[in-house]
Amino acid sequence: VMHQIFWAFLLTGFMIPVGATPYIPKNDAVVLERIPKTRQSLRPPVLQQPTDLKGAVDRARIYIEQSRVAGDPRFLGYAQAVLAPWWSQPQPPLEVLILRATIRQSNHDFKGALQDLELVLKAEPNNVQAWITKATILTVQGEYTQAKQSCARLWQNTTELVTATCIGTVGSLNGQALQSFKLIERVLKQSPQASAGEKLWAVTVLGEIAHRLDRPIEAERYFKQGITLGADTYLLGAYADFLLDQKRPQEVVRLLQKDIQTDGLLLRLTLAEQMLKSPNVKAHTKDLKARFAASKQRGDNIHQREEARFTLHLLRDPQQALTLAQSNWQIQREPADLRLVLEAALAAKEKVQARPVLTWLATNQLEDVRINRLAKQLGG
């Protein structure tokens, strides 16, 4: 039911903050929103032929890409809508299965996504997109051995850069950060013919590894390279986190001031404004509060990491932040998720609550200077 409410909300295409009165125009001539030309073709779908599989798949792919670039989950709703004739089938066509897995992954339905991918791989054991998506989900869940096995299946089936980036991503979180960095860097230099998308993935991962290893010059070089390749919201968020850790809030404001539609980027902008004691903090905090409340109302927990960070640093409620961070850590185990639990446990003076994360950290050998520092403070 929660997912149905979520999709219904997404497909309305707009958000009313909780407690706000909806604005009703006095006549049809009032302009509510001007849609940029690039987005005019991406309105909520109306298929002329509901059973046109190729047309639906092509359109769904455009929506999923738009969601990734803009960080706007509404486009995932549009993608699901065009796939509606096949969505509920237990064994839909393979191209629909892959797209359904991608949408489910984006909405943190990792179990459903993995089930879809198993069906794909049963039919097509060398499907590159399925192995990459599977590796990505397993990495987010902290299942590194299985993630490495998925990456290994890419050999012979895709470019060396894609394979190296996949393997290097997993290795960098599992005790082989420097080796993984050198591997991706070497293959990237040997792959001038790689697509912009492949290079963007590689340089984003290199920037993140360098940031975790406290190599700021290399981290910045790769993040900036990513921006020249056509940065998506993920890269902008990673670069902003790096700048916040480097105590360079003014640059975060310059980087993100036009990206306030995306919750995660607005959060980082507001954290930078807080460091600068900007008068915008109050309005942006209020806006974020309304957005998170609206997410809760529609049963959506995909922004739990952002809400925990918001609650800890902007609302300054470490106890509630710790509850949110722990709940998020049950689903996602990326460095940012671990760091949030440790920061909140430290701020709430609840060292015992950090123990499961500290144990996990010791087992998986994550190399991250800031997380390792927090772990020491918590007795890990």
C-alpha cells in the first residue's frame, strides 16, 4: 500500500508541503510553472498504443535517465507508468524486467530488484546491465563478496573500464582502497575511447576513494573532471560533501545554489549556509522539514539518510537523528550511512548504540579517515 501511495504521489508531478493550503488559480490564464524546452517532451506519459513494448521501454529509459540526472524521483513514477501493461507480470519481457529492477533499486526495494535481476540472468547469463545493477545493490547492502562475484562476470562482456570501476568500487570499501584507486586510475588512462558515462562513473569513484583516504588534491581533481563530463546529482553531492569536510562552504554555495529542487543537494547547500551563518538557513531548513514530512506522509523512506543528517546537524536533535540513522543503516551500508550512525551516537552520548556498526567496520576493513577517527572516539 505504501508503494501505491508513493507512486500516486509521484505521478501528480508536484508537492504541497504538509499543512500548506493549496493555491487554486482564479482563471485558466494563470501560469503555474514554465517548463524548460528540454523537459516539455517529458510530461507524464499518455501512450497512444498501451501495448507498444519498444515505445514504452524507450520512453521509460529516458525517464530513468532524467531522474538520475535531475535527482527528481517523479520521473521514476513516469517510467513505471509507461511500463504499467507489463509491470505486474511475474515474468515480463527481459527489457521490462531490467527497468523494473532499476526502478525498484532506486526506491530501495532491493529484494524485489534482486529477484528481477535473477530472472534476467537466468535467461541471459551475460547481461551486462543486470550484473552491474546487481553489483551496485550488493555493494550498497555491504555484501562485498557477492558484489565482487557480480563484477567478475563483466569480464569478456563489456569494456575494461566498466569492469575495473565495478571491481574497484567494491574493493575500495573492503580493505583495498589504494589498490582499487590505482587500478581504476590506470585503466582510465588507458581508455581514451571510453564513453562520457563510463568516464564519469570512474572519476566519481576515484574522487570518493581519494576523499576517504584523505588525499584532497586527487579527490578535487577527479570531482572537477566529473563536472566537465556532465555532472549528475550523485557527483554534485559527493563533491559538495568533500568541500564541506574541507571547510569550504562558499564553494558549496556556488556549486549548488541552482539545485535546490533535489532534497540531498538542498540539504548540503543549507549545511554550507549554516557554516557561513547565512540568513537563508531558516527558510531552507523550513523547506527541508516540509519535504521530509511529505515523504513520511506518502510512506517513502528513501531519504532516511538525508533526514538523519538534517536532524543531527540542522535540527540538532542527536537522539532522533540516531534513531533515523540506525533505521537507515539496516537498509544501506555505505560509508555515509556508517558515518551518520557514529556521529549521532557520539553527539547523543550513546556509545553502546554504535557497537553493531563498529563490529561491522572491523570485519569489513573500511578505510575512511573520518569514520576511523569517529570509531576511535567511540572506543572501536
